[in-house]
Amino acid sequence: MQPKMKTWMAVIFAALMPCLASAFVEGQSYISIGETPYDYAFTVENASSQKKALEVSFSMPVKYEANDVPQWVMPDSKEEVKIRIFPETGFEGTTYAAKISISLGGDVAEKTLNITFANENGCPVTAKITGTTSGNNGKNTASFEFMNKSYKPKEVKISGVAAGGFETTGAQEKLALGPFETRPFEAILEGDKSYEGMAEFTLECAGSAEKAKAIGKVKLEGKAGFIASGLALLSGIGNASGGAAKGNPGLVETTVDVFLAAIAAILLIAFIARLVKFTKKGVQ
């Protein structure tokens, strides 16, 4: 073979090497990341008849987790490599070229991943209802576990409730969540009739038009249930005190009067609260 021919063949072979090496890697080359982590995946194919060891390394401008990288690829098969890429402050509105190096049984390929970091400000908050506790006069405590999936801090509050007519009482306290933070939260709910079933809570993040939802099963005691319980208790007191009434009727009458006065006071307070709430709505 002529020297010139050997030279040209070497040049052509060198030019084809990157194409041959990268042929076994498949995946997106352009992605956009908002304010939540991005799960990126690509496949590596072993077209040979032998089992081959897989090694992957990453060069990323931000934090990432590569916990799902196979060590081997079987003959004539594919394996998926998964990584999670975390956005960070200061990268908004920029694009970076990340490098992924793959070695499959000594065959080496390099993949370029172009990452655009979008400047988002949504409400990527999830809330899990962990339980409800019934209180006096139809006031219930709903317990939550809030999780902020963003790298940005969020200030969250419950702005709406769909749970058998129950409502949040007064202005709810706002919960401050740090980046990727999980924290407990409690809200006071009040309603007329007891309710057991599915509830939907609307969540708002300060400075964002987006809203999130929390859905779960609740058991809430209404004011009517509380009054009925009080009347049942009153009846029990009367029955239990039947014998004592003969010896000391004034004691029983006093007990009954005090309990009735307490119920009347509770009903009056509830009425005034609803009247004030109705008046405020009318003024608005």
C-alpha cells in the first residue's frame, strides 16, 4: 500500500472514530431547568456479544446526584443512566455546556449537554396532611408537612379550603420555607356540621401567581356536633343526679343553669363572629 494511501486512511479513520464511539449513547442534548431539580437520563448501548463494564463521569456547573449509574451493560442490550441536576442562585438566564464522559469496555465517548437555567418564581410546594384533631366548639386542628421543592425560599399560606363547609378561622400564619426544606404546619378549621371525607387545601406562595393543592382525608367536628355532645352530657348529668335531686335539688338546678349559660355564651360568640365576618365581606 502506498504511503499516501496509508496517510489518507489514517485521516479518515481518525475522523470516523468520534462518530463510532458516540454511536452507543442516546439522549437529549438540550434541556431547560427551572427552580426545581431536573431528572436527566440517557441510554448506553452495548452492541457487542460480550458483557462490558460501564464508567461515567460528569462535568457540571452546578450540583448533581448520580445515584443510578449501572456498572455493566449486557451483550446486545441497553442501560439507562439517570442523574438529578440542581439549579442554583446566580445561574438564572444563562446557558452552560456540561460534559458527560462514557467508557464502555474501553470504548470512550463524550456527550455535550447544553443546560439553560430559566428564571422562574412559582409555587413548587407540596403539602401532606398528617392528621386532624377535634377541639371545642367545632374548632379543629389540621396538621401538615410542607415541602419546598425549589432552590428559592418560599413563604406559604393556606388561602382556601374545600371540606364540607369548613373554613380557616382568621388570617392564617405564613410559613417560611428555606430551599428544599420540609417543615410541619398547623391550621385551625371551623364549621357548623361535622365532616369526614376528602379535603382540598389551596396553597399560595408570596410573590407568585401560581397556586398549589393539598388533598387528603380529614375528620372534622362541627359546632352542631359539639352542642349535641353537650346536650347528651346534660342529659347524663340529669339522669345521674336523679337520686341526689331529692336530697339537694338546688345543686342539680345550679349545675344545669351553669351548663346552659355556657352553651348560650358559646352560641352568642359564634353568632357575633359570623356577623362580623359577614359585615367585613359586605364592606369589601
